[in-house]
Amino acid sequence: MDSTNEEARRRAETGAPHFTVIQARDQTAGRGRRGRAWVSAPGNLHASVVLRPDCSAGEAAQLSFVLALAIADALFQLSGGAANATCKWPNDLMVDGKKICGILLESASTSGGVIDWLVAGFGINIVMAPGQTEYPVTSLADQGVTGVTVDEALAAVCGSLEKRFAAWQQTGFVAIRSDWLGRAHGLGEPITVRLAHDSLRGRFVDMDDTGALVLDTGMVRRHISAGDVFFD
């Protein structure tokens, strides 16, 4: 398979129902945010879920945080509490300060601005972490958690996602934001945010009710909707 997100997109465009799950043992063209290549090692989990949330594009962006919490729940369950993941804005999960999972959302809207479909892709390092990465990385195996299969991990994530998605639909983003901030990696710490054509330094002080990172530069508080975060 080229990538689970591409296959999920193709199926979504031809009417795949809500919560269709695509999983691949290997990907020939796995990718992350901004078109970055994603290393798809055998034994790790590579999957995408088709969602039909019936909401605006702005609201759909909240699903990155919904999925992050669902994966954090699943990692805790799979590891017996050993992998207590934190959430790195905007869409990574960390264990022991190292990346263990990445998330990629892609969507299409109707002419009325309502989301027609959303594909939530994610990759979890189960048996190995890729080398030569921009960030420190880890896997469940690196954390001493062995014997977890791809199928077990996928079932755990899907079960957690169903619960988190239902809660989001029922109560909105307030509780999701609160839970995410409770797991936020580096909250209150100095960071650098790399933007498309610039970089900003400051302290990560909050995530607002749209999902934007709030950066205190010492002069002003900036609300940042897209960027890459690096910790000092």
C-alpha cells in the first residue's frame, strides 16, 4: 500500500462509512505533516480512520487532539501504565521526552463548508524507532514494553477513539482541551516554534479554545495555529 491515508482518502471519496479503518503492515509512501516521509518499519502500527464528524473545518481540527488523547489512553493500557504519554503540540505523542507517535489529519468539505470526510492517520512505534530523525524518538520496545502486536495496538486505539470521539460530540472541545493540557508536553517551558518563514521563541503557556498554541514571547502573547515546536 502507498499509504493508509491515501487509501482511506480514496475510500472516503467513494462513500466509505464513518469509522472505516485502514491498516497496513508496510507503506511504500508513508508521510507525515507537510509531506515529510514517514518511516514504516514492519511491526509498528500504521493506520488511518475515516471519520464523518458533520462539523465545520475549524471544529474538525480539534480531532487531532481527540485522537492524541485516545492514543495516549491506548498506550497506557497496552503498557500496563509504563508508557504514560504526553501530548506535543500540535500532533505528536511523547514518552520519556521522545516521540513515539505522529498524527496526520486530512479532510474535504462540502460546498457549504461542512466537513464531508476526515481521515485521521497515525503511526505508533511498537517494536522500533526510526533513525536519523529531527526529534528524539522511542518505541514501546525501547520503553521495556514487549509482546504488543499491531492488531492489539489497533484495537486499543480504536476502542479509545470511539469513546473520546463520542465525548467530543456530546460535550464539545472544553473537556478535550482540559484533558490535553493535563498531558501537554513542555507546558510552561521555553520553546522555539518554527513557522513557514520564521521562528519564534518564548514560553508555551496555553492552548486556546481553537487549538492554537499560546506563546508568551515576553512582549506579547501569540496564538499560533500551525508550526513545529522545539524544546530548549
